[in-house]
Amino acid sequence: MTDEPEEAARTALRQPGLVVLTGPPGCGRTTLLRRIAAAVAGPVHLGGGLAMLAGVPALALSRAVRARLPADDVPLLAEAVRSRVRGGLLVLDDLQHADPATLAALPHLARSCRVLVALRTPHRLPDALAADLRAAATAWLPVPPLTADAASALVRQTSGGLDEQTAAAVVARAGGNPLATIALARQAAAGRAPIGEDIDQVAYAIATALADLPRPARTALAALGLLGRPAAPALLGTGAADLLTAGLVTVEPGGSLLPVSSYLAETAAGLLDGPARADLHARLAELTPPAEAARHLAAAGDTDGAYRTALAAADRAAGSERAGLLLFACGLGGRVDPRVRLAAADAALATGRAADAAEVLLPLAATAGPETALWGQPHRPAAPFALEAAVLRGEALLQSGDPHTARDAVRPVPDTAAAPVVAARDRVLLLSVLATEPMTALELADKIAVRHPDPPPGIAAALAAVRATHRLPGWDTALARAADTGADPLISRWSAWLLVEHLAAEGRLVDAAGAALHAAAAAGAALAYGWQTRFLAAADWALALHGPGFPAELAWDGTDGVLRRAANLTDRALPDQARAYATAATALIEADSGLLAAARARLESAPAHPAAAWVAREAAWLDGQPDRAARTPTDAGHGLLAGLHAITARWAAYDLGVPGAAAIPVDLPAAARRTLTAWAVGSGLDTAADSWQPVALREQVRCLIAAGLTSTDREPAVAALLRAEQLADAAGLTVLAGRARRGLRRHQIQRDTRSPRSDGRLTRRELDVLHLVAAGEPTRRIAGQLGISAETVDTHIRASMRKLSARTRTEAAALAFATTPARTEPFETSEDGR
């Protein structure tokens, strides 16, 4: 019979999600974790945190999937784990010892994988990571103390010869803690008298259990506690055999020994007095690799030795491991070479640890001197490397999203500093001002352009960002040059993203998609997964919004191609911007095709973003809910997105019969501005529709429908509606086509919807396939659920499209279920496609 947490965990793990088991030391978390893992269907990937190696990125996950993982990029890390776990169960013990990368990846993994973890309480996780973990958890289950009956059974199992009175005393004193129950039962069986009531029972239980071990075994167990990881028997000495005999360790694949209870091993180390523990750390430093030895030396009190060893290990490391070692060396408290602080900050920035980079530079940057000044004013000489530290700290603060402090950090840098330092200062100043006072940035950009007639890449990218923000002539060319420079990958990707977003804001969706696909290819070649997925999602958003008519070189393959790629992306662990764009692209196509319920469900999990917010409003309007479409979001974006939000609000006001007098946003693309102006003055919507032709076909259709509905002259109204219907039908915009037909009925023009779509009957299998298409499932999942091949799925979809005269699989699903879902007769669509 299962207990309540176990049953709750099994139920929650029937689908993707994160289940967290929590409890104090010795409460039986690990036992329950393994029992649940054994009972849940599918392969189990078991890993967990290790105390001494808590700073090793992704160690807990690497142990689970038995593979080296990319820890520098959290979405890529989560995707690497997801691709290995798939339908199995990911189990992580001792999460309190997991590194930040592992903890940050868990919310991503919980979206598509079943994850079961155990967390000891109290823990020392940072508040932000603990809050994110709790927010992502499907179930947060404290492991309860043993019931009296369960504790009595454990006592009998441990020491069956105890009389009832002694056994009851053990149960009462153990307080429901399994570890204390076992240790006290063994003590009672050995005939030892109980100790005072004020002693911590768990610590006492461990201490008494260890007292029976030979000294080499106690030392070996303490060493495991200090190591915080499995260790080879040779490293532990002669006591390793005694630990195996006592059942206190298990043998891992490869022969390493792992304590049955990590807390027991840690407590064994804690029972050592100070000098003995320092001596053991020093001995372990001689036997472990340099990166690990540095931490043992620090724990032994040898700060200088730890510093030297950490630097030597950093010279042989790369990526996040190098950054971690350099930051560790800087945090030892002794005198740190300024060049080491600069190297640590540079490595931290390269791995995305901007806040750590800013912090490690603070002591050095502070020596720049408060009397230094900008633009040729007198200044006090700064300490060596202080100016380099000031500009690097400014960049770190800027990347951390703190432009005000970034600007203050670089102010001490004088004009007489070395040219690279002045350039880095000017870059930080310009971007900080651009983020806080965009108009002031124009004047500052002119000064900086004069100062740097042949600007280095960082300055060129910052100047291009100012030009783009203010739409100065040549801004796109300047940003494109900054994006293509190979001098600094971070600057290149940042510039490319800025280029894509500004092109999209201007309504240049073809150019935006082209730039995004180019940047995605470059990021993919460099294995920069986070950037690659952001660019791919942005490209699909531009494709979905623009509609048919893209140049052949962009490999436009219709709405089905966008749906296929976006569904593949949203299956994965993504940065929020990528998920928002991919979700918005998919939901817009679904909504326009009539799959409004699927679109709404998809948008519920979308991150906050102007694109997703607009599609949610648009889906509500298409679904005949103008009151929901009228709700203005907190962030409506700028440029094209701001215009689309305003146009949807106009439509909502029209459908509700209320005046639409909202102000027209500034800096809109010409098509959006003309449309909103035509709405405001009550004429010119048919002309405004033409301006949408190179931008977004669906908006051209909406503009024509608006012209037909608002015109008082029947002939041009009918012409606009007929043209809207034709364009919508050709593009598969089912709901907009229905709206155009309803408008035509106002003018007594009836449309015969019984087309060749009704000539063929769908088979039961075709209906099954289209049901899953309507639910947003990709071909491979449909094949898996129905037990057929992917080729057979495609055959059924093509047959359905032919019978229903549908142009896409999505349109076929919309047409098939536009009427009563149970009907197996030929389908007839409603006039609005819903």
C-alpha cells in the first residue's frame, strides 16, 4: 500500500512535470525517491547533486544522462537533457547540492519531461532559484515522518529481538525519522543506555553508528563527506572495504564508491574536530585534480596554495569551468592580481555571468579615482588596470540590465586613457544613454562619431543602434555591417537581433526573415543554441505574419512549414523570446485557419510578449469576442506590432458599436498609419488595403473587409468584399473569408458554400488523423499515437486535403471539424469558417 506522497507523485508523473520531494536529513527522501522511480513506467535516468562539486556546472544532470553537457547555455543544456530523457523519468537526488545551471534548466525540462527530484530542508539555494523551482513544480511534496506503525515495523526489521517496551521507547525517541529509528534500534539491541533528551537524535544516531566503525572506515566516510562525490576505493584508503561490509556505501558503475546517505557522510566529516578536518582536506588536495584540490586547500586554510592551484587549473580549463575557477580565486580573500580579476570578469561575461563579472571588478574599478572626469577635464591618475576594470564593469552592468549604474561606472575613465579603453567607455556611455534618454543619445552619438572616425566594432554597433532607434538614413546597412563582423560574436549577435526586430517593426517582414535566417545559420554553426532558436522563431513569426509571396531564396514552404518548425521549437527548451515568437506564429496560423480553441490553448502558456499578446487579442476578435479583443495589454510593442494592436482595437470597437477614438501610435509603418487614419476619418480603407500588399496579406484582407462594411456606396463595398473573399480563400484564411461572406450577405449576395469540399467522404482513420492535426500535433506524434508510419499519416492528410479542397493540413482540419465533430458525412463549412 502506497503512502500519500508516493501516490501523489505517481499521479503527477503520468505526464510531463516536476515533482519535488522535500524533508529534513534522514527522513527517507532518497528511499521514497527510488521507490517511486521503480514504480513509474519507462526508463529511469538517475543523477543528483554532490556537496563538494556543487559549483560544477550541470553535474547533477550529467550524472543522470551519463554524458558531458553544454552548461553555458541553459536552454541548450535543457534541450540536450530532454533529447536523452524523452519519454523516460529524470530523477535527481540531493538537489540542495545542485549547481545553478541544473536548477535553472529544471523549469524548461518540466515542460516536456517527467522530472522527480529530492531536496533536503533546510537548504541554501538562492531565494530566486528556490522561488523559480517552486513555481515550476507540478507537485511539492514534503516527506512525512514515519507513522507509529511504520516506525515499529522498521524497528522490528532492524533489531527484531527488542522487547515491546524498548521498541516503543525507540519509536518515541526517534520522532518518526527513519535514520534515527534505525540507529537507535541498533544501539538498543547492543544494550547501550539512551542519552539525554536534549540531544539531536539524528546527529546522535549517526555518531553512535560511526563509533562502531574502525578508525580507517570513519576516516574514509568523512573523506566521502568532504569530497561530496563518489570516489575510487584507492582514494579512500583501507577503510573503504569496511564501509562496503557495513553497507554504508554502494558501488557505482566504474567501481567508485557512493555513500548510501550523503548526509551521513557529511555528518561524519562534521564530527571531526577542526584540525583533523583541515588535515583531511589537505590530504585530499594531494590526491584530487587541481580544480578540486584548490577547494580542499581553501578549506584546509591554505589560501595561497588554493589561489595558485585555482589559477593553474583555470589555465587548462575553458568556458564556465574557467570562469568558475577564476572567480573562486578572486573570492579567497587574499591579495589578487588585478590581471586575474580582469580575466575572471572577461570569462564570466563570455559565459553569461554578467552580475558576477561586475562584482569581481568592484574592488579594482573603485581605484579609478572619484576625481577623474570626461571630455578633457583634469583627472587624478588611476591605479594600474583600474580604467580597464571600470569599462569592463560598465559593460557587465549594461548586460545585467542596469544602464544607470553602468554609466556611473565608466565616468571616471578620462579621454587620455588608452584608445581601446576610451572606445569601451564610449560604447557603454552611448548604450546606457540610449536605454534611458533616447533623444539625448543622438547628440552623444555625434560626439562619439567624431572621436572615433574609424570606429572599432563595439562603437560601430552602438552607433548603429542609435541610428536604428531614430530611423536615421542607412541605419539598416550600419546594423547589418555590425551583425556581420566577426571580431566579437556577442556584438555580432546582439546587432543581428536588433536588425531583425527593427526591420520587423518597420513592416519589412521579408527583410527581417532573411536577416533572421542568416543570423540563425551563423549562430548554429557556432553552437550558440539560445541565439539560434531566437532567430529561427523570429523568422517564422515574420513568415506567418507576411503570408504567401516570399522570395524563393527564403525557402518559404507555406503555413504548414511554419507550423512544423514552430511546433518543433515549442517542443524544446527555449529562451522566452524564442518561445513567444514561435507560439505567436503557430497560434496566428491556427486562428486564421479556424482552429481557435487550439490557438487559445497554445497562447495560455506563451511568455509575456507584444506579439503573443496581439495574437491573443486577434484570436478573440476572430472568435466573435470583441470585448476581450478590446483589452489593451501592458506592452503593445512599437512599430508594426503597435499598429496591429491599434487596428485590432479599432475592429473591436466597431463590433461593439462604440466610438473608436483612441490615439494613433507614433512611428508606425505606412500601411498601419494609413489604415488607422482611414478608420478615424471614415474613408480610404480600400486605398489603405493596397499598402498592405507587400507587408501582410491577412491585414490587406482585413482592410478590404473594413472598406466593404463601412462604405455607404454599395458598388465599391461589394467590390472590396469580393476581393477580400478571393484573397482570403486563396491564402487559407478561413475565418476572414467567412467574415467577407457575411458582409456580402448584407448586400443580398449569397455565396454557395457547398463546394467540391463536400463531394468526398472522410474515412474514420482520416478523421482520427485530422483530430490530432487540429490539436496541433506534428506528424511524428500522430504516427506514434495511432501506431502507423509517418508516411501513412502524410497520405491520410493529403487525401483529406483533396476531399475537402483544402490548401493546407491546418485548413483541412478546420474544415473537417467546422460542423458537429461526430458527423462522418461529407463536411460543409459554415460561412465564417468556424
